Amino acid sequence: MFIAFEKLKYLNTEGEICLNKISLGWFQFTAGGSLGCTFTYNFKFFSIFYCVTFIKVDNIENHLEPIRIKRVNSHIPLCSIFEKYDSTYNKNFDLNETALNNLHTHLHIRPGGAWEPVHCIPQHNVAIIVPYRNRETQLKTFLSHMHGFLQKQLISYQIFVIEQKSPAEFNRGKLFNIGYMEALMVRPFHCFIFHDVDLMPTNPNNIYACTKQPRHMSVAIDTFDYELPYCTIFGGAIAMLHHQFRQVNGFSNLYFGWGAEDDDLFQRLSNYYSICRFSKQVSEYIMLNHKKEPQPEQRWKQLESGPFRFKTDGLNTLAHNYSVANYTKFPLETRILVNL
């Protein structure tokens, strides 16, 4: 049994910045982090470096990573990298079917759930990947809310819903990998948002674009009393640049059932990057009600071996491990039905 926790740096500059090293043996432990939260792991020996930066709203623009635009005699101005808003959205997400059916016309959404501003050139080109199965009402609520929310941020975006066919257990990580690969066949997206269907952002300052470091977006969720359940959480909604996701080989493809694939991704990221978060006030989300799924015991053993196999389990082993059963451009989303 071995535990070593080393605090290397802690600063209070624009938010909270911490850099810690955790060396782990074959054991289970619970430790408090310098951000006032706790985390529990059960692993073989290895080290995690993690850095979390909480970015205040006035400094968000400095952390964003826009696309590089070559302007050739264009009279159309660039959209702003970031628009700051003072108001937030109503936290009531009741579904209006009539409004939903007319949304694509009202908001000028292109088939497949794509949109970009016409009065300026967007500086963020974003694919939003949503894994899905058997949550029709939640998906409708998500689409009804997200299009208006995203358009306010003046980004170019497209929503991809990756639906898994039955009867296999749900594999969230693999569906994200498939969404990433399929989206790149549409156009060379600069930024990828990996997003659960049951999370609704409420603050328009929570821009759906990528930062210089991978970003955990869903920091303050109502069902967790707007607090982080543990310091190294990297699930719910996250943003990563195209090359960042490729470098860590995406998600693991091995996690069937609920939970732990996002912790596995955090381990992968810790080899190359620190992560960032916007402040809790900016990063508030409402979680739609749904039945909680049990966590299979074997996934914790998979998590133990995660640091030793990430180069051989992920995007580079995906190609022959799924098939597309149906590909449809609906008015509000591109729906891709897949067999795993």
C-alpha cells in the first residue's frame, strides 16, 4: 500500500489555481483537495498530476482558443470571441412541442442542426456530441433550449446525437468517440463539446467554445447543490480542442454501463494537460430528472488499468468496432444510429 500527496503550487490570482501530484499504490483512498472537495480512487501504482484553474467571467476571453481565420477582402467583420451577458436563463425547462416543431424555421437552423451567424464571421467552429438512447423527452428539451442558447454566443455549431441500438449496455465513451469521428467527416471542426442530454446550461457566459486547456463545463449542477462532487471530476459536459482529444486517444471504448469513463479520460489528460473550469456562477446547470443507473463493479478494475492501456484503447481501435445503422439530418440535429 502506498500513498503520496504532494502540493506543488497554489495561487489565488484570478480564481483558484492548484497543481498537485498524487502517487497511488494498490489501495483505495479518500483525500481532500485544495479546492475544498474530496475524491476517492482505487488504483495500482501510478502518478496523477492535476491542475484546475477557475476562470472568472472577466477573464474568459483570454483563455479561449479561437480558430485562425484568413480574411481575403471580406467586408464582413469578425464576430467577437466572447460576449458578456448580465442575465441568465429561466431555470424552468418545460417542453413546448409546438415551439419545438417551429424552432428550425424561427431560428434559421440548417438541416442536421447546424447554424452560424450571417452578419459576422464566427471565431469558434464547434461540434456538440450527445450520446443518446431512450430519452426522447429529455432530447427534445435539450434541443429546444440549446439552439437559442448557442446562437446567442455567435458561434458556428452543429449538434450530433449518437444513438446506440439495443440490446448492448450503454457505452457513453464509445459513443463520444464515434461522434467525434463522424463529425470530422462532415467538416473540420476546431472544437468538440461532449455533452450529456440531461444537462441544461443556464448562464450565456458559459460559452460553448474551447479554451487553451481542456475544460470541465458542468461545474455547478443543481442535483449536487451546485458543488463539485470531487476535485478531478471531468464528466457531464466538457470541451476539448480537436488535437487535444486526438492526443489522448479519445475515451476508452471498454466502459459498458454507467460511470467511470470520464474518470478514465481524466487520467489520460493528466499525461499532457491541466484542466480549467469557469467560475461556479457561470457554470450552473440544471439536470433533468431521470432514473439513476447502478455502477457495475468491474468498471473500477477497468479504471485501475486505464493509465497503462490508453494508447491502445480509444480512437485508434474504433474503426472496425461499430457500424452506422442509420444517418438522418433532422431539422434540429444530425442523428446517427449505431451498432456497437
